[in-house]
Amino acid sequence: MDTIKQRLSRGEILKVAAAGRIVHHNLIQMLGVHGGFEAVWFDQEHMDFSTEKLEVGTLACRAMGMDSFVRLAPTDYAVVTRALEAGAGGVMAAQVQSAAEAEQIVKWAKFHPRGLRGLNTAGWDARFATIPPAKFAEQSNRESFVAIQIETAGALAECEQIAAIDGVDLLFLGPADMSQNLGVIGDFMNPKCLMAIDQISAACARHKKPWGVVPVNPDYAEMCVSKGCRMLSIAADVRIINAGIESIKKAYGRFYS
């Protein structure tokens, strides 16, 4: 399986899906069967599900040849390491306020000498204690994926410093919260929001880092890609279900008149 980091290093544009309200291995397998997605991210910012459910979800991803990462609040060291031990390829910190918070996330996700993650080889990432500790620590530091969401005024103001952090692999624009923090809720094409996109794009270009986004529509996605975006979160569990329901109603429209 090609990982997110490997694909990004080749300059690929990744299409990813999100699971939070409906975290089930069958939904993930359906995404894999249909194809067209390189990774799934699990939302533990807005939802709280068990480590066991996350383990099954990441297992389903691997079975379908997809990588995975977990979105979480930048407030709990243990949640970061549990996500990696459960089999996720990486983590993405939401609601980051500063470069200092971003640096803390990297330290939580990395072993010595880059970070301060507690060494435990009993999880999937160390293949259940079958990888020697030193080799595991080096391998994890090299391979684990760390993304930082840029969706607050503080993170936007310091996105240059965040992009410069060693160990931050991708900046991820959250358009909804960014519009909220800029005082233009839901107006994604507002000049303030477009300026934020340009600021993130420029910072990533200077530090040779890719960035991602939840596009609000295909035209928005195309605009972002033209500005260097390399990760498009184009599907989510609730959106997938809603689209399916609407598609069925449209197909059987004569019975709804």
C-alpha cells in the first residue's frame, strides 16, 4: 500500500473520505470497492468512538489498500499515540491556535530525538511487539504522517511558522471554521477567505509542503489545486448517505410528486 506521505512526495493529488458519524468497516470497504480514494480520515474531534472501533476501521482501510489518519483536538497526548498504535498512518490536529501548539502535536507524535512519545511496541504500528524498539522508533518517526489544520485566526497568522516546522507534513484548510473565524460564516468565496487560501498556499510553497482542504464544490477544488492543494477531502459518511438518498428520490421522482 502506498502511504499518504509517499503519494504526497510524488506530487499526487489525493482524494480522501471522512468517517465520524458512521464509523463502520462495511462503509469503508464500500469506498474501497468503488475505488478512487487513497485514504480515509477518522473524525475524533466531533465524535468519540472506541479505540477498538478505530482499530477495525484502520484494518478495513488497509484491507482495501487505503491509508488512514485521525483528526483530533490538540489537547490530549494519549489520544495521539493511541491513534498511531491503533493502526492509523497519522494524525491531524484540529483547532490549532499557534505554531507552538503545532510543535507540541509533532512532539506527541514522534519518538526521541524529535519528540517525546512514549515507547510502546504492543500496537499495530510496531506489528504487535515484533519490531525491535530502536528500529520501530526510527521507522515511526520517518513514516508517521502529521497534518495541522489551519482554521483559526491564530493558526492563519502563524501559518508560515507552522509550515516551517520539521515533522509537519501537510497544512489542511478547514473552510467552515475559517469562514467563521474571519466573520463571514459560510461565505467561502469571500475575499477574506480567498486571501486565507493564498496565504496558506504561499507559506506551503515557500517551505515545500503540500496542503489540503475540504472543498465546498468541484470548482472550489479546482481553484485550490491550481494553488498547490494536494489533498481533497471530497466525501464524508453523512454526505455520502445524503447524496444516495437524494439520488434515489430523484430517480423515483414520479412517486414523490
